Amino acid sequence: MKRLKLPRYLYWITLTGTFFLLLMSILRWLLVFVFRTSAAKQISLVDAYVLGLRFDLRVVCILMLVLFIVGTLPALHPLNKKWGRRVALWLLVVFICSFSVFYTFDFAHYAYLHQRLNASILNYLDDAKISFNMMWQTYHLGWGILGLVAAIALLLAIVKLVYNHALSKQNVSTKKSRIGWSIAFVVLMVLGIVGRPVFKGGQYPLRWSDAFSKGNDYVANISLNPFQSFFSSMSFRKSNFDGKKVREHYAWMSNFLEVDSPDSNTLNFERAVIGDTAGSRPNVVLVICESFSMYKSSMVGNPLNTTPFFNGMCNKGIFFNRCFTPAYGTARGVWATLTGTPDIEMTNTSSRNPAAVDQHTIISDFKGYDKFYFLGGSSSWANIRGLLTNNIQDLHLYEEGSYKSKTQDVWGISDKQLFLEANQVLAKQNKPFFAVIQTADNHRPYTIPEEDLKEFQKKSPSKDSLKNFGFENADEYNAFRYTDFSYQKFMEAAQKEKYFANTIFVFVGDHGIPGDASRLLPAIYNSASLVSTHVPLLFYAPHLLQAMKSSNVVSQIDVLPTIAGLCNISYTNRTMGRDVVKAEKKQSQHYVFNTLVDIRKVATIGNDYVYGYYFNSTNQKEFAAFNNQVPATKDSLEKQYRSITDAFYETARYMILNNKKKTQ
């Protein structure tokens, strides 16, 4: 460095930047080492590391450029002036604290969702108390905070050592060389921030979406760093729709939904279904099942046999083994189930959107029914209370504080007690009822009440078995089994009551869980990221419904129209949900919409193929077959599926803001 007469302050900045660049590379490797699954081991990560280095270099160049600009002010020279030294070190303190917090949350976010940190984490601030309690009860936050403080202290010590090393160097550069080096430095920093050479398609800077150009979500996630992922996703926080695009796809969508009176000018999607007024009026119990991921269950033949009781129910009911939620997340799942519209809000959730909270729900069309909603904890999270009470008239809402049972953890009372207390309420009803029960135990911190441990026996499969068949640890595995135990206790209690024989019980997962399903399901479930939205859908009423099993793809948004059809009630539907039992009998087309908002991907799942694309680049797309065979008509099918995906997405954007309750 001395031979090249590099200015001392540039020498210091370069050493500091090199340290952080090396550290970010090590952290990327550590992420892979800790979280790489057996399926991921077959994927080459060379491209991920190269692209990741470019993303990291951008962050480091921004830091170095800021330090350089501040240091060019004579009074704030970082090595020659007292105040310059203070300002430079305080800038590094801010960066180190931000760096440590971002990477800490990034590792936790990836462990939980298998996605890099993104702006959707800001949603948890809306329910900060609940979110904090969940983390406190799940993780050793006290030790984690101490670890974070220690990491910050260590980084500060290293940066101070680098500074003292540079300070000890003799400044041998001339004024002329300083000017030359400064110009070269700024040019290099700008190139590093842009992220690609201007002579190689560099008219656009390196973008977050470039990570997904490799056609593999795992490679994309490894490529990113938490700064790039978080700040890039901040731009997707506003809701709107494009009327022109909705009309462009209206013909196909109105035909698919069998709209009564298609009108592209008014964008009419209404279907008025006339029920049998002389028929019986069965009760409905809709169970929204927390994290009920299909690949972890007995219904796919998982050797760990986590849900034997529920599997037995599936053999006696109307069971759809390829149901997909439109998005990942509980709030999105509840929204989709109750409104019939996919929640395609790209960072926030629709339930938190004041412009979207007014929604017509088919539950309101169950005239003469008493309406109930049972939740073990508080309904204040994600403004679910607003969604419920604003749209379901005369709703009896049972939540935290409404029960005799004691609270178990941040999610309230246990699922078993929730079911039993709900059963006691329903057993007293003299009118038909529509009840929703939302479970929560199959979620961190995976609490199983002491009172149940005599009857419910925990098991401890080997770590290899747990990892191979979908579970991170024994706690998660036993929580999944406890869910099945709770279903069993509920059905045993309900069978003793008069209402049971005239009740349709419906079970649907609120979402799945990301993970490695390669030993249990076709490869496409992993490659197209379907495992996080693949859930069971069961309609169970042994006295009312004939057993049927379907492998046609269906959606969470189809739940309410199908229930209404099975109950023979008249209802109005202005959203994307369909009566899938009716569609099964008519041998209709089967397509469902799917979105992974964290990676800005939308997709259409058909019976045979999956097509998806990412935002910000029309060249980033995926097309695959469930049988892993590339069809001869691939190009035409891709074009068809692209059009269907656009139709679903644009129509969903419209429906979120245009499914308001009609005034009486």
C-alpha cells in the first residue's frame, strides 16, 4: 500500500470495507451450513455466491462512499481531526448496530420461513406485544440479546483495531496522488453500487429481482443479503388495481367463474346461487387449522404418522388432497377463507388495509343462523377483529378472556380446551349455527399443556427421521401430533351431542410450512415452493355426506362457496371462490392461484402443471409438470398459464377493493 502511495484515509476505508465484505460472505456460508436441506445439497451454489458477493459489495460500497464523503470535509477528516474521528466512529457504530440487528433477524426469519428478511416483518410491529410474547416464549431472547450485544461489541473492537492500524501508518501520498486516488475510488464505489458493468447491460443497476433469474428460490435466497431483501421489498406496500388489465382478462375469468351476466364495462363478477329453501339446514363448524402442512401429515403416507385420527376422518368425508392456500401466513389464510379473495398485498396484509376491511362474506348469507367465532387468544392481531365484527352481523366472538380454561402461552388457551369449550357452547344452541374455530397450538412455542401429558405421550424420533420427514425438532413434531389429538378429543365430545348428526365439519389449513418434502411428494412441490401453501381440505359429516376423495387442485378461497352448496342455501358470490364439489361433478377446469409475497412471485397451479413468474422482470418465469415430464406443447402451455396467472392476479387486486357489503 505504501509503494502505491495510497492515501491513509483511503487505506483505512478500504480495510474497513474489506472486513465487512469478508464477514458478509462468511455469514452467507454459515446460513447455508446451518439450514441446507438434503434436497438443497443437490443444488450448485456457485451462482448464488457470486451474485451474493455483488449484493454484499453494494452495501459495503455505500458504507465506504459515505465515510469517504464525510472525510473529504477538512474539519471532519477521520484520521487528522478529533471531530472527524468521532463522526467516523459514530457512523460505524450506527452501521454495526444495524448490521448486527439485520443479520440476527435475518437468521431467525430464515429459520422460521425459509425466506430472507423482508419488509413483511414490519407487519409484526402492528401486533408488537403478541409478536414479542411469541418470540419470548419460543426462543431464549435474554441470551439472544446478550449475544447480539456481544457481537456488536466484538465488531466495534475489530473496527477500532483496523482504525488504529491505519492511524499508525505514515501518510506518504502527495496532493496529486490523493486527487487521482479519490477519483478512482469514487468511480469504483459507484460501479460497486450499480452492481454491473455499464458495458454489459448496465443501463439498469443490479436489482433484487436478479436473484430470482436463476429459476430457483433456494439459490435466490442464498444470493440475497438482509439489507437488499428488506429495502427492496419496501416498495410493495400500496394497494391498487388496474381496471384496463382486469378488463383484458375479464372474458376468461367470468367464464371460469360462471358469472351470471358477464359485463366487462361494469366488471360484474356476481353469481347468485339459489338454494333449496325446503331442504334441511345443517349446522356448520369450520376449523381453520394452524400450520396444517400436508407433507407433514399421515395423509401423504408420512412414516412419522403424525395425524392418524384425522387421516381416518379423511377416509370417511369429502377430502381434497391437493388444496392450496393463495398465500402463506395466518392472517392471509383467514382473509382468503372468509372473503373468498386471495390476499395479494405484497408486504402488508389485506386485513390491515382500511380500504379493504369492508367485505361481503358468504357467512352472512346463512340467514337465520347464529354465527360464532372461537379463537384461543386475542383477535386483535392483524386487525382480524375488525374483519370479523365489521362484516359478520351479530357475531358471537369468543377470544382471550371468554373462557374458563387457563391461558397456556401467547396464543391463549390450548387447542383441546378451545375445542371442548366451543363444543359446550354449540351444544346449547337451539337454532342452526355457523361456527368458526381457529386453532393455534401448532405454532411456536409449541406448548403442550401439562394436564394432557398423561394421555398424550410425547415421542422422540431420531434426528435423521425428523429431518427427512419434515420436522426441525421433536417439539415441532409433537405439536403437530397434539393437533391431531385435539381433533380427536373434539370429535369424541361432539359425537355425544345432538347437533353432531346434523352438522358439517370442515377442516382447512391456514397455510403450510416451508421445508423439504422431497421424500414424500413429487419434486415440483419443492422446486416450485408449493409445500408452504399445500394443506388438507376436508368436509366431514358421516350422517349427511357421502365419502369422496379428489386429487383435483382446489383453493382455500373455495371453502365458503362449497359449504354453502353442501348446505343448499342461497348465496351471493362476487369473488374468486367456487363450489368445488359442484365443479367436481361437472368436471370443470381446475386452476388455483398462488402467491409467495415474500419473494414477489405469483403462480397458477393446474392439475398437471405449475407456472409462475416474478415481478420486475418478464424474463423470470418457471414452468414445470407434476410428473416431471416436459410436454411437447410447452411454449403454448406457458403462454396459456401466463394469461391465467395474470387474470387471477389482476382480478384479485380488483376484488379486494370491490367486494363490499351491499347496504340493506
